[in-house]
Amino acid sequence: MASITNKTTRPLTVSLPGGKTLRLGPLKTAEVLAKTLDHPPVKRLIAAGTVTVAGDDPKAQRAGGSGNQGPSSGGRGFGLGIRKTGDR
């Protein structure tokens, strides 16, 4: 995965492969697949300096991870677990 960052103060609409679109707010960052960086519209934005790319080396992304951490509850105790139905 690679991260692209919008360096402008305007929102951007970036055309991605497969007919998809990425809407990137001012000074915001998004993660995209490494193959996305070879798409011509993305290459033009990178060459113009409108967006910057970080972390396009897949080995660097995996080196710092601590493995599978599983799902997170987000600090809330409701909405998780089995719904109880029937006679109680």
C-alpha cells in the first residue's frame, strides 16, 4: 500500500483504475494500492506536485507491524455479541 497526500488547499478528485474515483480533501492522506501509482492521471498529479507519495515500498509497510490484532470494539460495550430472542 502507498499513501498519497493532497498538498493543495482545494479538494481533489482523482481518477483511479477500474473506473473508480478518490475524493481527497485539502491536506488529507489516503492509502491506495501500489499499482494505482502507474495510472496516467495519478502520474500527472504526482509530476505536477499536487500530491505526494509515501510508503510505496511493500516491505517497509510490513516490517513495523505487530501482526494480527483482531477486531476492535472502539471502547463501546453495546452492539456486540449475540442477540437474544425467544422466551426468556
